[in-house]
Amino acid sequence: MVPYPERVPPPNAARRRALATAATELVVAQGLHGLTHRSVDRQAGVPAGTTSNYFPSRDALLVAVAEQLVERHHEDMHRQTEQARGGRRRRGTLAEAVDLIAGSLWHAATAERDRYLAIFELQGELRRRPELAGTLGALVARAAQDTAAYHREYQLPIPPAAVPTLQALYGGALLALLAVPPEQVSREAARSYAVAMIHGVRH
């Protein structure tokens, strides 16, 4: 008698997110070379083969990591702004915008250094892979939309048309801060970049 096959439960969103989180943790800790389906299974503590059921290819894993890293960046931005403004909803000033960006750069280059190094590594990988170019473009567009919405919510004095330029300047400033040893990253450098960025997009 042939045994009745066990019913395989359908994929669920919570498990998929947990696997994406495990993959992201691996990339942050070890770089892209450590990202495999088996390594994600081990990191997540799930049976072998689970990750490949949710992400059939390594490209799918890369996309999931990229999406989660973008999401975490915007969560950081909102949290830091809420802390700085104490829940106030009046129109933000230029000085506050400088403080927020300087604080964000400092946090990214110090406390979350490994995460942002992973983001730049991932961006390079996506650009080298023509089949993933559309994904990178979609993530950049989403980041621009989220940033513009963030500026509207907190009434920051940045023209909407200047958001893409501000994003590009932020990325360049952060890369410069990540290029030096952690102990050499200074708040003064982060602030000088923020001042140049804000005044640059305002003129």
C-alpha cells in the first residue's frame, strides 16, 4: 500500500519574512559571499531546503535582502525624526533638517556601519547583474517616494523635486564616512556634509 503523502503547508508571509531577515543578517555579518540557501536555513534554524521553497534562486534572495535593507533604512529615519522632534508636527526648519541628516549619517556610519556597508556591496552586485537591473531601479524609485513622503510628513523645507539629488548626495556622503576607519568618523564631518547637502539642494 502506498502511504498517503503528507500535506505540505503553503508558504506563509511570516516565515518568508523570517527567512529574509536571516538572509539580511548573514549579508550584514559576512558579506554577499556568505549568502547561500543552506546558510540561510542554518541562520534561521529551519530544516534544510526551507529557504529554497520560498526563494527559488539566489537572485530572489538578493532581492529580498535589498528590500529589507531599504525598509530598515526608512524605519531608522522615522524613528530618529520622532525622537528629535518629540512628536511635534509644526513645519520643520532648515536647522532641524541639517540636524536630522547629520544624525542619520552619524548613526549609519557608526552604530549601523556593517548594515550600510552591506547596502553598498549589494548595490554593486545588483548593478553587475543585468537581470536584476529592474529590481535596483524599482528600489531606487521606491526609496525616492518614501523619502518624499517622509519630508511631507515632517514638513521639512526641502523641495520635492530636490529629493533625488538629496538622496544621491546622502549616498555619497555616507560612502565617504564609511571609507575611513570607524574611530575616525566624526560628528563634525557628518554635520559638514549635512550642511552642504541641505544648502546645495536649496539653491
